[in-house]
Amino acid sequence: MAQAIPKGCPERETFQKFFECCLVKQDQLLQELISASKSHHPNPNNNRATTTESNTESSMTESTQLRSLIDRVIEHYENYYRAKSRWAKEDVLAMLSPSWRSTLEDAFLWIGGWRPSMAFHLLYSKSGLQFEAMFDELIRGLSTGDLADLSPSQLNRVDELQRTTIRNEKDVTEKMAKVQETVAGHVDGGAVARRGGAGGGAPLGGDLRLRTLKSVVEILTPIQAVHYLIAAAELHLRFHEWWEEEGRQIHDSTTTTVRHPSTTSDDTDPPRH
């Protein structure tokens, strides 16, 4: 388990504590990704054969730095899913229905996590937003370097990957449906899961999620992958923060409506006749 635990996260904590620790690490990586995206300056002559040798060397250096950052982000996701898979062997039901998530978050989950095909919705959405923002540059034939600049070849590869992922999603969903039928026929569903009857659900879902993420990143250029990973992290972190704030407001609202016994003199004085 030690290799799957981010620095500063105790091994023997509950998965909820581990999850919260992962969120902190993800936010740190997000700040690095944002910094890298801001320091990137696309070459306006990228579509012309006028690049100098110094520009080429600078571009290669930046690409190497970006790939190193991307590798660390992917490693963070790998560590998370590796740890989650190990915890699933001990309590798969908790991994499929996390108690620390809200019912709203649960509505978006697929086998205890995000649906792999959501990776493509995020890519197309972010690409569309950046295309609108950089439309004037693109219409003049300039390169933006971000997700607005996806090539026809990249789009074809993304489309092919999306089709494959949807088929894999369907296969996993059907397997899980059969598992649920098996568990429903046993009094101790947890025992069935621990013996392996349902234990494959969470790992299978996690494997497909990670495989999809890595495949999308491989299709993109380094700076495009940085923009994509920013969008993925922001979606996850901001959604979680939004729900926590909503939960606090609901809790505060509920607390203020509870009437507590008063300690005023009216309650302590003896009754008057």
C-alpha cells in the first residue's frame, strides 16, 4: 500500500481520509498545470516553415518539461486507483457506494467513479470553449496550441477511442448487472463480494477509467494534454467544493431551526399561583 499513498497520507487511515488527501494533492498538481499553461507561448508561425533552430530547441525543452508534469499527474491517478482497488478487496460495497459522497455526486457515478465516456464530453466541451475564445486567431490560420487546435487526425483518433470506450462501458455494466443478481440472491452480499463475486466491479471500472484517461492524453500534444488535465481536475475539485459548501449551508440552516431548552429566569423560577 505504501507506493499507492501520496506523501503525508497515513497508510492505515480510512479510504475517506485517503480520498481527502488525494484531493489536496490534486489541487497542488492543478496549480502546476495552470502555471505551465500560462507560461506557454504558442509560436504564431507554427504553420509555416520559418522556425529557427533556437526556437526548435526551446520547444523541445518545454515539451520535455510538460511531459514530466503530465507523467506526475497521471501517476497521481494511477496511485489513487491502485489504492482504491486494494480497498475494494476489503470492502467493495463501500467503494461502489462511497458514504463520503453526496447523493448528487452519486447520480453522476458509474461503478464508484466517473463514467469513462465522460472523458470525451469534457474534451469536446473544453475544445469548443477554447475554439470560441481563439476564433479570430484560428480563422487567420494561426496556431493556438490548445484544445481549439485539434487536428483532423486527432479528432478521428478520439472518435475511434470513444466508440471503443462506450463498448467497453457496456460490457462492464452488463457484468455488474449479473453480479448484482448474484449478490441479491445471497443474504451476506459483502461475503460474496469479498470472495470475488463482486470484487471485480470496482477494479474493472477503475481500470477502464484510467485506460481511457491515458489514451486521451496520448492523442494530445503536451500543451493540449495540460489544458485537458486542468479541465478534468477543475471539474472534479470544484464540483466537490460546491457540494461541501451546499452541505454546510443545509447543516447550518437545519441547526438554526432546532430549539434548545432555555436557561432564562422564566424557566428556572418556581411557578407562581
